Amino acid sequence: MDFLRPASWEEALAAKAEHPTAVPIAGGTDVMVEINFDHRRPEYLMDLNRVGELAEWEVGEETVRLGASVPYTRIMDHLRAELPGLALAAHTVASPQIRNRGGVGGNLGTASPAGDAHPALLAAGAEVEAVSVRGTRMIPVDAFYTGVKRNALAPDELIRAVHVRKADGPQQFAKVGTRNAMVIAVCAFGLALHPGTRTVRTGIGSAAPTPVRATAAEEFLNAALEEGGFWDNGKVVTPSVAKRFAQLCSAACNPIDDVRGTASYRRHAIGVLARRTLTWTWESYRTAERKGGVA
């Protein structure tokens, strides 16, 4: 196994063009596990830790541009207001040591359906900045996951950043695991309210071959909230609406049985998480509306 260590972004792109099979490593929280268990033996490893710009972020008017190697700890400490759902997801990642090293770019590159960042990125609405010597592509996160641990990157592309819409309403993230830390998700759910467009977005993790949105559930809830005037009157979402939303979220799953949980449990749990996160986010929205502000 050869080790590549580019000193700049331009060098990294050139190295990736010359060695398309090179596996990028920054935090190494996924890659090193696979190597240590001999599940993966790449011909080249490309260390990106000297590329400083990958650890930087920028808050714009509508989006946050998050460098691929920004550690989860930085998201929790500095971007909680702009990216609340992702900050909540970051809290559930492994241990403090791993949160200090791992970043969203690694989660996306691995594209595991159980990656903690994926539901929050889907719910918030994100784009992946994929770059090669040929140019730059912006890939909607909905189209980024193409299969189990497969993504839409071309062989010569690297993830430079993730562009995430700033929260204009409450967001939530919930995860089921077999213990409280250092655990791969049995299933996970992200929910974001977008009052500006009067829409809701979801994200489901570890309950299908890829991270997915519950689009039918979103469409149902969008219609129910609009028809009931809920965005304007600030009333509590009715139990029948919450129940149907949860059922549709469960129906969006296509899980498997494995050592962490059964398919039937995952479907059930996603429904429970959907109902709970809807209750939490809507109560936050109602509270903010009563105070005349934004949650």
C-alpha cells in the first residue's frame, strides 16, 4: 500500500487524477477500521490532513459551506444555530476523540446507510461539492447515494465541501442504538421545518440500502399543514396527522435484519422517531411564533 501526502488542494486533485483508486483519508474513522479488519486493502491511501482549506467553513446568507474535514466538534461548538439538525447528529457520533477527528466529508465518502450525518443533510437540504482536475460539480444530496456504501463521485473526484441550507425553522435528529455511545445506528431520523417555503423535509438512516427521504410522508404533511392553516394558526398538529405521517415514514423504509436489529423493529422505530421529532419541532415552531420570532 502506497501513501500519498499532497500539500495542497491542487496536488490532491492531481494525485487523484493520476491514481483514481486512491482512497482519501482525513479523520480515518471509517477507513482505518476497514483496513484494520482487512475488509479493504487499497493500492493507495491519500492523506488530506495537510490541505488546510478542507477544515474551514463559511457562513453565507442562505447556506453554510462546510469543508469536508471540518470535525464534528466544530459543528457542535460553532454552527449549532445555523445547522441545528447536523449539530444534534454530531453529538451522537462515536466518542469525543472521534468527533474531534471525523467529519461530514468522510461520512459522505463512505456512504454507509448508517452514517449519522446523512439524515440531517437530507432533511436540511444539502449539496456536495465534488471536484476533479476537470472541474467542479454540485451534487444534490438526494442524488449522492447510489447504493450500499456507493456514491455518485467519479473515480477522479474528491469532496471539497458540503453546502447546507441554513435553518429557517426548527430541526431535530433522533437515533436508536444498542447503547448511548460508540454505537452504529440501528436506525436514525432527521426532520427539518422550513417555514419560509412552508415545507418539511425528512431523512432516514440505517433503514434502507441508502439514506433516504420519506417523500410521501413529506407530501402528506405539507398538504395537511397547509390545508389546516397550521403554519398561520400555530395550533398543535392533530394526533391523526402525526400518526399518518409516522406510518408513511415507516413505509419509506426498506430495512434488513442484522445483528443490531430486525427489519420490523426498524420500521416500527422510524415511525416512533418520526412522530416524536414532529412533535418536538412543531412545538418549537409554535413557541417561536408566539414570541414573534423564528425557532
